[in-house]
Amino acid sequence: MKKTLLIIIPILAVLLYGSIARVPADSIGIIERAGVFEPLTPGLHLLGPFAAPKAIYRIAIPETAGELKATLADGRAFSVGFEISGKLDPAQVVSFHKGALEHGADSLLKSAGENGLRSAASVKSPLDLVTGDLESEGARRAAVLLAPFGVNEVILKLRPLGEPEMLALAQTLAPARLAEKLRPALSSILASGNAGWAAHAAMGLVLESGRDPHGAEKEYLDALTLSPAALPPMAQLVAIYSAVGESGKLDRLLEAAIQAEPKSVQHLAWLAMSLASQGKLSESEVMLRHALDVEPASTQLLNNLGGVQARQANLAGAIESFRKAVAGAPADRQSLYNLGVALSAGGHEAEALPFLKKAEGLGVPNAPLLSAIAHALRRTGDARAAGEYERRVKQLAPAGKRAS
């Protein structure tokens, strides 16, 4: 008898345990009977032997995090992180459960957040990342997607942008002087004491938007202190120092960057440009040749080298450089123009004309190009055609037009 009880009592305990289910007050459960899902309201429920809820869901659905590359209406893309949550309608818990079975409860919310933000971004501008309009529109669209699953009161919040995204957004907004709208967020990042070079560079753009060039310069210099070869802050300082003639400051920064990144073509090209502006042509040529060692087919570098060589009265070297540029990019208008002018300057007008004429056909003609063609035509004895081009130059001159 005792042995029998020892066997029966555990079985009865298991049966009893399996037949009672407790659904917390803030939740809703699901049970399946005869292949049909039924909701379980909060409280204790006596179920069949070994029966148990298929799932218990909290009515206030916990936040789910996601991230996506959102492409905005102007084509720019930003990495956007978000959290999404909502409230489950107990009357529609079966619909939610079916969706959760197919996708997973977290994936259901995450997918709605991603799709809502993605579609909202397609009609919004980068500025909407700052104003909150993308966030609110993304939440509205996510709510539409979740409504069939019984999820309402959807809340979608964008995470603060990371430093690289803040810099990209500042670069996007700066031309319209709207980068200043990022000041509060960037001030918070900088105040943390852990900001990287990108945050300083972004704040520099913010300060330039606010017409504070000295403050912007300091931020760019702080950025380069953290990363001497970082391109965005250096690009801004190149523009600033070139405009005010601070070649010495610029050269020191570029030399430090090249020491950190000896094969940085952009820094070598910037330093070559700065040296050329100071008349240090042989030093500029050395920098350009270092850059060409890294990118021997660069059309821009070859044209820059040809220009420096021409200024040194090395016309043969310039022609050779321009020929290489044209060979690598036969439809590059600047290369064709440079080669044509250099050949013409060397007394090879007949050889120059095809290059100049080809350049003419690749865009809206400008006065320097038309003048070069007129000069070559006159030197080859075609006075009538030369006169026609000279008339066209005069027509352009009053309007001050320049073509690229």
C-alpha cells in the first residue's frame, strides 16, 4: 500500500500542477483547445491534465531594439538605431500569438519598426533626424503595420546618433547653415570627456554654421590632435587656412598627417597645393610624385603635376603628364584642355586642335577654351574659323561666364 501511494501521490501532484495556470495581472495568456487558440485572462485557471498555456504575454510589450540603414528622400543614408514598444489588446491576443509563432514576438516589433522607419525616411530629409519628424512618422507607420496583430499605443524612439553619423549629418546640414541644430547633442557628447575626433569635427561644422570661425578652428585642431590624418577636419582647415593665407600652419598640420599616414594621397596632394601657392614648385612636384607612387593613374594628380611643371617652364614634362592624364581618362575635359594648351604653347597647334575640339564637345564652352581654340586656328592659318571663335569669346565675356 505504501509503495502504491509513493507512486500515485507524485503522479497526482504532477496532474494537479499541470492543470492550474496562473496568468499575472499585467499579462494575457494563450491556450490551445482542439486546435483552437483561446485567451486566458489574468488570474488562476483550472485546465485539463498536463494542460499548460502556450504562451503568456505582457500587455505592456517590452521594448525591442533594432538598427537599419535609412535612406532619406535626398538619397543620403544614415545608420539609425531605435527602440519600439506597444500595448497588447487582450481581445486580439490570438492574432498576436499567431504572428509571434511565425516571426517571434521580438522580431514582429523589430520588423515593424524597421519597415516603418524605412518608409518614413524615403519621404523625409536629413533635417528630420534632428527635429524628430522622422521618429514620429516612423512610429505612425509602424503602428499601422502592428495594428492587425493587436498592438496599439506604439512608441518608437530613435537612439542618439553615433559620432560618425553625427559628423555625416553635420556635413549634410552645414552648406545650408543648419548644422547648428546639432549643437545640444554634440555638446552633450563633448561634455562626457570621451569624445572622439569625429565629434570635434562635427562641432567645428556646427560652429562654422553659427559664424564662429575661431571656435570652429579650435574644434578641428582638437580633432587632429586625436587623429592627425583624419580627413574631414583637415579638409575644413585646408579651406580656412588657404583662404587667409596661413600656409605655415597648414603645412605643419599636413606634414604631421603625412608622418602618421605616409601614403595618404589626399594629404600629399593638399601639401603639394599649399607649396605651389607659396611658389615652392620643386617641393610641390616632389609631393605630387610621392602621391603618384601610390596612385599612378590619378587624373587629378597628373594634371596637378603638369601644371606645376609648366610653371617651372618644363613644358616637355608638362605635356608628358597631361598625355598620361588623357590616356587614363580620354573624356576628361580638363585633361584635354590642359594637353591642348600645353601643345599649343610648345608650337604644336595642329596637334593641339583635336584635343581642344574634343574638350569643346564635352560641355558648355567657356572663354578660356574658346580662346585656346581660336589661337590654335589662327596659328595654323585658318583665320576665318579663328575669327568665329573670337566672336564667341566676346559674346561670353560680358556675362562673365565660366564653364567647368
